[in-house]
Amino acid sequence: MSCKEIDDFLRLLKQSPSGSVFNPWWEVDEQNDVGHNAPTIRRNQLGAYLEERLGKSKIAIIGEALGYRGGHFSGIPMTSERMLLGKKKEDIESEQILSSIKARRTSKPEKYLDGFAEPTATIVWSALLKLGLKPAQFVLWNAFPWHSFDPSRGILSNRRPNKLECDAGLWALKTFLDLFPCDKIVALGNVAAEQLKELSAENHQVRHPASGGARLFRQQIETIVHEAGKQG
């Protein structure tokens, strides 16, 4: 399904920190997954997504951590299950996300009939595509690649990964950047910027689209994409 570099990377991602952290590619969400093959589906989808962009992406967008409405069920950072299934009424086609395999859901249909949806995912994908980038020209990842959740609210929640967790996952970010040596690295928010700084990775920090930041994010990412186009 995917090349050896990607396969090796997926195996490395099994090494997630303990505690209130869900690893979607190697763990089953007993409450919400459609079946015990869900991690395999998510792993295959992430592998295909990365392989389609390997050696082609010019811009890497680095977020904070997987969200329960996004990569937790899709397996792909900043990408919702609903987008993968072609149910989102946006200018995003499922084939733009995955073209080499047919996307599948991993959450139980009774949770959300059309799959989970994540506002940040929609904003990021829409903005990049509307700026004229082809899907393979950008790759999405997170500084902390797994899903950190609030144990008091359950697995269908999000929380910011703490410093110890971020430090424990720093190797994953470095491995990703080695796989995808892009011309531009964009940090969505402070956590991503701090982690990239730890690796001495030059980056452009932009406003995270969440909590009213969508407009500023779009403005800032447009400037970065246009600069990349001029340099290219």
C-alpha cells in the first residue's frame, strides 16, 4: 500500500505516550469505533495520504494535536471523517484528500450519520485549495501527532498536550520533517511553533483558525503561499 519509509514511520507512531492519549493508528476506541479493524483502516488512510504527497509537497502545515472530530477517526491530521466521505458541503472532494484508495469511516454511524466534522479541518483545507494549491503540494501534520483528551470529559474531548507529552513526541515531528523537507513550514499556533523551535526548524507562525482566528489565518496563509509561489 505504501513505500517502506512510510511503513516504517507508521510503525514508529505506535510509540505514543501513556495516560490520556489515544493512538488512532494502533488503538481501538471501544466506545465509538465501528469495529476492531478501525486502527488498520486509519493506518492505511494515513499511509496512503502521506505516500501521495511524498516528494511532492512544498508546504508543511503543522498543527497542535489530533482532535476527536478530525484525525481520531479519519486517521489523517486536520482532516475530518465527513470530508473523507464526501459529505461536507465545501469545495473539497474526498478524492483531493485520498486518491489512491477509497476512504472509509471508522466511527459508529449512530454517533453521526455522516461522520464527525471538524471546523479547523474545513477551514485549513478550504483556504489552501482556494489559494490554488494542488492537494499534493501541501501536507498536514501535528506537533503532537496523537489525540490528547481530557479524562474527566471522556475520549470525545480535546486538551492541549502537556510539556512532558510534547517532549516525548518530539522525535515523531523530527521524523516527519525528515520525510517531508518542504520549502515552507507553517506553525498553527504556539504549541506547534514551540516544538518546531525545539528542533531549530525555521517556520512561519500563523494564527490558529479556532476560536475566532479563521479570518486572520486565511490572511496570513495567503501571504505565505504567495511568497512561496514567487520563490518557486
